[in-house]
Amino acid sequence: MLIPTEILPRDGRFGAGPSKVPADHLTLDPAWMGTSHRKAPVKDVVGRIREGLGELFRLPEGYEIALGNGGASLLWDAIPFCLVEDRSRAATFGQFSTKAAKALRANPFVSDPIVDAGEPGTALLPEAADGIDSYLYPQNETSTGAMLPVKRIGGPGALTIVDATSAAGGVDFDASEVDVYYFSPQKCFASDGGLWFAALSPAAIERIGRLTAQRWVPDILNLQLALDNSRKNQTLNTPALATLHLMLAQLDWMLEEGGLSAMDARTTRSSDLVYDWAARTEWAHSFVEEGHRSQVVATIDIDLPADEVSAACRASGIVDIDGYRGLGRNQLRVATFPAVEPDDVTALLESLSWVGQQIPRS
Ligand SMILES: *Cc1c(COP(=O)(O)O)cnc(C)c1O
């Protein structure tokens, strides 16, 4: 079964990470690739990324951008070492937030976290309580497509730490509401994997400095070493240069297009197309409760066999719309990151409607 070419999207990449990389960003300078990350040509790119992120996020005075190798997953292990004094509280409502909480519990040097757990398809902020020094939650739970506002939790002295991996760059937020806003570049930033980035507040920077001076921390997880290197526009160890190049290309595009509010409008428009399509399609149903539906990762339960729909799409060049494996639902998941053209989302939905007509109801 092949979808008629005249209704296909021009670009069929709708994966939630790695995600679509614009073709015109794949323009690597051969004289730049394969050169030292401790010399000006590469350091300049890192510096422009750090500055560009500060501008995109409208970072308040004293906030800094740090980066390092290992992706957002590395930060899950670094956070209990370098940011949690002793007791944290984390909200979990899907696979990624659950992994973040698991790393807090696994660390033998801090107390077990208090976990506020919600069912997949819901979203909840951790509850403020006495004796908590760090609050953690995802801005967008990529495994379920549930989104939360970025909001400071707890009183002075507590840090708010947000996993923004799939939201950063696609959803507007107020940076003064968060102390650690971390993400990987292979989602809204249309780059490749392997790196992590974090916007750090003065309070987070103070906490990192104090805890890493007191504790043994493996170098690769040491956020003070990451920050020291970041301030010199370097990384502790060798980064993937192509990832940096692609990140800067997307960041420049985002700023040219009008910054974070423009990206927010674009992802809202794309995701609304998906949710509106689900509302008028008999065999499709938005999975996430209203009010928490993500504008960057839309999840749709369907009454047709999802693996057949996905396979039919893949055969025609529409890829990676499968639901998150670990969630185990008969579901499609469509990333509406800034790099995805809203017109391509429209074409995707037309293609899905066409596939739906060919497959008998289960
Ligand atoms: C993709 C993702 C991660 C993991 O990112 P890596 O770069 O693979 O470590 C973590 N959290 C969220 C919310 C994600 O979407």
C-alpha cells in the first residue's frame, strides 16, 4: 500500500528524537570539521550557541549556559551529585520523568526522593513541602505527550529543576521560574544527539559550587567542571562538532524567525492541526487530558492497528510516528518541533486519513 504522492508531506520526518534536521543545515565546512575543540573556530561556535540560547530564553542577569557530553540522561545522574543537598521531590507521569526519579533514588549519597506519581496521559507538578531542597519535573513528558507550565516550586532555598529536553526551543517560558533548565539538542533544536545543555540560575550555580567542593563527584558528572569548561566555550571532553554546527544553524534560524514566541506560535499551530484532526476523525482520539496536551509531541490513540498504520506510512516515507515503545499503547506520536513545517503536518494528517480508509477496523 503506497500513499498517493500528491498528498504526502514534502518531508516525512516526524520523530520525537532524533528528529528532523533541515536539509539546508547540513552544510559542514570541511576546514572546520575535524579541528580542535580547544581552538577558536570551534570555541566560537560554542560561544555563539551559549549567547544565542541566552537571547532565545531571555535569560535574567546572572544565569549561565553550561554544556557537556552525554545528553540529558547524563544530567539525571549528575543532579543528585551536584544539585540535590539531601532531599528532592519529583513528579513522574511517563518514562522519562520516571527515569529521572530513579536516578535520584539510586544515588547512595542523598536521601530517597519523594515522588508524586501520575498516570501516563496526565501531568502534575511536584508538591511544595518542608525539608525539600530540589524539585524536579519535565516540561514535556516525551513518552506520553503531556506538558506542564514552567513554574517555581517551594520557597527560597529550594531549586526548581526542569527536564526541558523536548520542549526547549519550542515552548515559551519564563526563565526566572526555573533554576536548572536542561535539554538535549536532537529535539526542538534539530541537531544530533550526544550533548546536554542547561540554563543555570545564580542559585543553581552557587549550589553546584558548594556541593562539588564538599563531595566526591565523578569528573564526567561534575557540573562545576562542566561550567568551568563552558565559561571557556569548551567541554570537559571532546564533543561531536557536527552536533554543535547543527545546533547553531537551528538556533540562528529560530532567532531570525522571531525567537521563542514565534517558535511557540509555530508549534502550537502544528499541534493544534493534529488535535483538531483527531477530534474529527472517528478512529482517532487524543490521549492526553485536555489542558496538558503537548504542543511539541502529540499522542493519538487509534482504533486501527497502530503498527500497520505506521508501517504503511513508513513504506511511503513518513517515519517515526510510532508511539513510545515502553508505553505499550495502540498509539501514534507526532513530533511538531519547530523544524517541522505546519504544511507537512497537514499533509501527514491527510495521508493518515487515506491510510485509515484502506485498513479495516480492528
Ligand atoms: C529525549 C529525552 C531525554 C533523553 O535525552 P538523551 O539526549 O537521549 O539523553 C530525556 N528527557 C526527555 C524529556 C526527553 O524527551
